[in-house]
Amino acid sequence: MSDDDWASATSSEHGPAALTLSIAQDGREAVEVFSYLVDEYARIATQAEQVPGPTLTGALLYATATEAMRLGQTARDYGRYDIALAAFTRAVDLREQELGPDHPDTLVSRNKAARAMRLHGLYLEAEAEHREVMELQLRKPGGATNPDTLTSRDNLARVLRLLNRPDQAEAEHRKVLQLRIQVLGAQHPDTLTTRSGRARALLKQGDDLRARGNQQGAAEHYREAEREHRAVLAARMRLLPHGNGGGEDHPDTLSSRNDLGRALLAVGRAAEAEFECRTALEGRIRVLGENHPHSLSSHQDLGSILLSLGQFAEAEKEFRDAYLGRARILGRSHPDTRDSLKWLGDVEDKIKGGEADNIGTRRALKEPSDPALLRLNGRLPRLRDISEVQDPDFLRQLGLHPARTAHAYVEREIDDDLKGLLKESSFVILIGNSATGKTRTALEAAITMLADHVLVAPLDRQSVTPAVNIAAKLHECVLWLDDFYALAGPEGLVSDHVDMLIRDTTHHRVIIGTISDKNWDRFTDRSHGAAHVSNNKVLEKAHTRDMELAWSPTELRHLAAAGQEWPPSEQLDSRGSWPLYLTGGAELFTEWERARSSARQEEVCGAALVSAAVDCVRSGLMHPPSVALLNRIHHLYHPFPDDAETRAAAWRWATHARHATAALSLRPAASSERGDTTHVEVFSYLIDEYERRATVEEQVPAAVLEAILAEPDTSATEAMRIGETLRRGGHYEAALSAFEKAASDRSMRLGEHDPDTLASRNQLARMLRLTGRLEAAETEQTAVLAAQERVLGPNHEDTLMSRDNLARILRNTGRPDLARAEHEAVLRSRTRMLGEEHQATLTSRANRARALAELGQYGRALAEHQHVLKIRQAKLGAKHPETLSSRSDLARLLSIVGSEEAAEGSIAKARQTLRRAETLYREVCDEREQVLGRDHPDTVETREAHRRLISQLRELSLRHDTEQP
């Protein structure tokens, strides 16, 4: 600003402060202009000795109380806490003179000034001021629940935490949170602010407990803090306005993300913490500026995370940026500045003392303790290193069939598209039959495009998170998930992992997954409930590409150009595939089929072992089944003589390599340290082909599923998937046991209120209802719903699913009026969030129609069922289980209406209505037998309803004939 500008500003009619507010195009400019005015007033005043020195912000002498409040707020938002404190102090002085010391506006100004004291590092002064203001506010009518009082109390709690009194701080935050939920609601921004403050206090309590040696208590506080910060972050991303600094870039959202990073560090997930804090730092710099105190806090927190990862040089840089910025903006005496200086000194001492490892890629490549990751000569390989590898075990772990790698790669039509996707950080999934060659295709593209990238390949589900944490430390890498179905979803790859790796465009990280088309259907199946929601979040940023089993004319020309001859047709199945020919998959499947009815005992018993192993994988088991498990269940497929010689012969037949492969391969478990052959891998083509041909009656036997559940190494996610298989098959008691196992396991490992635990408990409550344990179902469902509303929020899909399930219980227990209200509330939320034709919305609409029918509102219920049926038929097909459910609902309603008509004496009309119901029931019964099986509970229920309706029609016919003249 020139001298002429300054003269103009100081001669303004309203003074410099008013001028600042009027000429500023945004808040940042207002603060910059006002800061200049303050500095100039200080310089002029000192030189002229007309007013006190630089501590007096002379420009504020021209401001009204309202202008001072507005400027103080703007200064605080842009990190100029010194100016904010001066502005709010001026507002307090003016309002005390104009309105009196007890006026609500005066107290609001004092509260703002006390908050600025805290931000300025004057903690004791801030505590005293907040307490005095709060006492005055409490004396007023309704003071305890007045929003201004709650704000003062919340601010006091923040000061108490900074004064190292976290127990008092948490207690205050908890009381304010309860009141704000009552007064404002759980989703109000002020409520979320209090919830965030309480989570910070929990984190501080955990630090104190850990310092006193109470590791378990500390861990519990850390986990709860993480859950709270994650819930607040999700709510803020959903509720805050998007665009222009809203949504993900809103300052409150960025604060939650930074807080979550600190909590993740406390629970030992440093790589995830680094991602969250880096994201918060980038956002804060973009939205608030490099020198804002919040940006400097993110530098500080990121430095702490890098220090915990042993990345001392990077940590030193972050601490130095934080210290220099805080010294310049907050002053050298501010507690935060002193804290940065301490951390900077500590990390410099570590570097001088030689404690720093060579950070980054080299450290990640050498970590020997990471479980079950694919290694070459004891190290994580680069892609260029594996192009010449011939070791069959290494290739098998990579997902390649040795017979395929013995031949030169043949160009596929998808190659150019796939290579284009790999040019940037990306997430790619190839979908197709096991014999399409999708793994080889993906690997060839990766080697061509990303030769210098490190390959990080987890070999089991438990190794996914460590693998992601390592990948997050690397600048260039490929996270290789050959069996995506076994490695993704709850307890495996989740959406946060995807964001962590590919969101940072300054690095080049790629995630590549492959999955069979049948497992893709399972992974995206909506009936998996909460897992479906989690799975969909994983897929939101994925590029999915389908690969066909049959080769196209272009690919066949490439095959010929490579000097390869197409095999005789008798050596291929009807769909024809070069990889299928190389592996001998079709011939092996034919031999397995023949052996199942063989007269030779070793063949039929060997085929039974193969059948048992195939069904283990079909059931939802994600790790290779154990030899011991197959030895326990093979008799379910064929009577097995209980002698060692027969068993040994059967195993030799099943594991003997023929047509370039064996049906079963004996392998050590991925985590086995001894290398003993305790587990079995199944040739994947056998599974795919059997799934394609299997009829509804050829489902996995319930006894097999129950045996798998009893295995000690069956994970919670596997139990969930097996439970879904049992539920769909109508084995409700066994499904109940599966969900009990999943809920118990997750509750012990994750806590009762973790979202994954709650998803298991929700399915448990559902099965309690389906098995008729309605009282227990209601108790469990009510508890789950309350926890989900608190942890996930009322509009989360998991919460809505629980609420819909609770409404079903209400209907089953004779409370259709309450059920209808619940179903309608869920329907409104789902319609708003998902649209009118989403399958979840249609489920709510069908459920409301059932409640309406039970309330006797038959016309409305009939219209609803017809509407749902029309959409389901169009989107899912006439024989989809949910479409059949709608047709069954319609038949049931027509039978009720027909019975009412008969009771009213309208016999002819009743017969007509009941005949429509009978036709529907007959069709649904036949089709449910085809789709679900003859013994499925839904089929049995439909058959019984059809039988009763036929009897009713006979009685009506006799009655009609008797009444005719």
C-alpha cells in the first residue's frame, strides 16, 4: 500500500477498520489490509509518541462492536490470532459500555475473546475467562441448554485438554454432546464439533494411560477416538456444502481428516495416518494457505508420523517447516512453537546419532517381518526382475499357470486399453473365467509399462493391510491382487486403502486385481448387506474390464502370427480358449466327471476329494482348504474306506499332474514357517466350470459349510460369506451359527461398535428373526441400530438396513402400525439418497406394502406391490429371487382380499380373485423350485400357501354350487 493509499484510508469517513471490511474482496484480503493498518499505526504511534506502542492496534479505535466482531472472526479464520484477540477485546469493551457486562452479546464477545486467548497460547487466561462467562450465562433462564452456554462450555473443555487435564475435558465434552444432541440433533455442525473435541480428549487420555503403563486402557481410548474421528469425518463430508472449499475441502472436514491421522498413528497404523495427514496438509495449504496455523499443525503431525516410520530426514523437514512458520505467525513463545522446536531437536539428534535408516523404498524392500508377501531372493521384486523367472512355485503364487508361461505371450485385444490405464496411478480389475488368461494379460501389460515399479503382492487376506502400508511408502509400485475376491472387502482391501495409494498423483502407484466372473457376481451381490456397501466403496474408483473366454478373430490372427497353431476342436470345449487348451482344463474337467462314477476305488475317492475341495472354495472360503478338513468331509461325496492305503491312493489321483496340471496341488499355508504341505489349492477352472453347470440342487451341502465354520482358521469375513451361502440355501440355523462366529470374532478383535462388527451383528439379528427368535432378534437389532446411528449416522446405508430389519421384526410381532412408520422413514431416506428404482428402495417399498396389508389397507398395498414387481421384472428378470418375492407378495395379498370378499358374501368375485392368486402361487412355486430348490424355506412356504388356497377354492366352489337355485 502506497503512502497515498494510506492517507486515503486514514481519512475515510468510517475509519480504517470499516474501510477494510468494505473494500475487501474476500476474508484473506480483509486480514491482510487490516494487518497492514495495524503495523502502520504501530509505527506512526511509536514515532509520534501520541498513542502507546506496537501493542495497541490503533485501527480498531475506528471500529464499531459489530465491525470488530466481524473482523475478529475473519482474522481467526485466516490464522491471525493476534489480530483476532485484539478485535474481540475491542468488541468486549464496546459492548460492555453500550449494553452492560451481563448482556448476551457482551458474553458472546467475551467467549470469542477467550477462544482467541486459547489459540494465542494463553491457556490459563482463557480458562478463567471461559469459566466466568459460563457462570454468568448459567444464571440466565434456560441457561444450561442455551447454545451460547454450550459453546462456552465446549471451549472450556478444549482449554482443559491443552492444560493436560484430559479427564475433565472429556467429561465436559460428553455433557455438552448429550445436550447438543437433544437441542440441535446429532448431525448439527456444532454437535459434530463437540464430538470431535471429545475424540481429541480421548486421544489425550490414552496418552496418559500409556504413560502410566496401562496399555490396554490406552488402546481402548485410541480405538474409540479413531471411531469417533472417522464418524465425524464421514458426516462432515456428507453434510457440508460441496464446491468452493466445501465438502472434502471444507476446513472442518480437513480438521477431521488430520485428527483421524493422529488417531491412526496412536493405534499403530502409521501408513494410513500418513495418508490422512498428507491429504489434510494438501487441502489446508490449498484452502487456507501455507502459513495458516492449521497448515502448520498438519506439518507438525505429519512429521510425527514420518518419525514413527523411521523416515527421519522427511520428518526433520516437516518439523522445520512447522517451527519456522509458527515462530513467524504465532511467535517464539507460543506453546505450539516451543513444541515444534522440541521435536525438531529430537529428530536432529537421531540423525546425528546415526539412528536414521536409509528411508523410503530401500527400507520397505528389506522389511523381513512382513507376513506372506511374494518375494524373490528374499526381497520384494521389481517387475523387470520377474520377467525371466521360471520357478513354478513363484509363478503359482503370482497367479500364473506354468503351462501358460512356457509359451510366448499372444497379444490380446484389451492390451492397448490396459496399458493406457497403467500410465497414471490407477486401480484396474480384470474380470473373466479362470481360463481367459487375465492374470498373464495383466502381468505382461505391467511389465511393459512399469518395469521399474516394485511388485507388492500379498499372499493371503491378513497380509493385505501390511502390503498396503508398504506400498504407501513407495514412490512407484504395483499392488498385485491376483485373487481379488479372496483379498478385498472387510478385513482385506477396503476403500481407504485404495484412496491411500492412488489419490496422491505425485506418486505412481497402481492396483491390479483379477477375479472370476462368478466371484464378481458374489462380490457385488446386494444380498450381502453391509458387505455389499463396503465392497461397492472399494470399487468406486476401479476401472473394470471383462475378458471373454472365447478368443476373437483378431486374437486368433495374433496367435497365428506368433507361430502358434490352433488346437483340434476335440481338444477344446465349445467356447474355445488358447489358455484353456494350454492348461488342459477341459480335459481335466471331463476326467473328474468320469472319475466320480468310476468303478475304480482310487478314482472315485480321489474325485470325492476334488469335489470336497471345489465346494470349500464355492462356499466362500478364501484361503486354501486344509488337508485335514478335506479328510474330514470327503465321505459326504462318496463313502470312503477308512484305511491309510485307500486314502493315500485317492490323494495321489487327485494331485497327479495330467494335461499340464493337477486337480489339486498340495501347498504350505501362506503363513507357514515350516513349509509343510498343510493346505490344498484347487485348479480354478474346475470351480468356474462346475459353477457354470451346477443346478440348484447341486449347492454346497450344509454339512460341509458347518465343517468349514468349525475350522479355527476360518476368518470372520469367510464366516460372513458362508453365512450368506447358508441363508440363501435356506439353512437358517447353520447361517445363524455362521453370523454368531463372525460377530464374536469381530467383537473381540475390533470392538462391539466397530462398523464391521455391527454388520455381523445385523446379520445375526436378521437370522434370529428368520429362525423365529423374535424377542432376541428385537433386542439385538435395537442395540445394533442405536450403535450404528451413533457411529455411522442415521442416513448410512448400514443404519437404514438395520432400521428396515427392525421394522420387519415389529411387523412379525404384531405391531404393523409402528412397522409402517419405520418402513416409510427408511423409504424416504433411500429414495432421496439412492433414487426410486434402486433395489434397496424397492425393498423398503415392498416392506411398507406388507405393513399396509396387515393394517387392512389392501388397495394401497396392492398398488405398491404391483409397482415394485413391474420394476423388478424389468431390471432383474422374472425369475430373480427378489422378483419372485414380489410375485409371492402379490399372490398372498390377493388371497387375503379374496378371503375378505368371500366373508362378505361376494362368492363369484372372491373366486375370481383367488384364482388369480392361485395362478401366481403355482408359477412362483415352480420357479422357486428351479431357482432356490425344492426344500428351500421360501419354496416350502409357497407350496403350502398354494395347497391351502386350492383347498379354499374347492370349498368356495362347493359353497357356490350349493347356493345356486
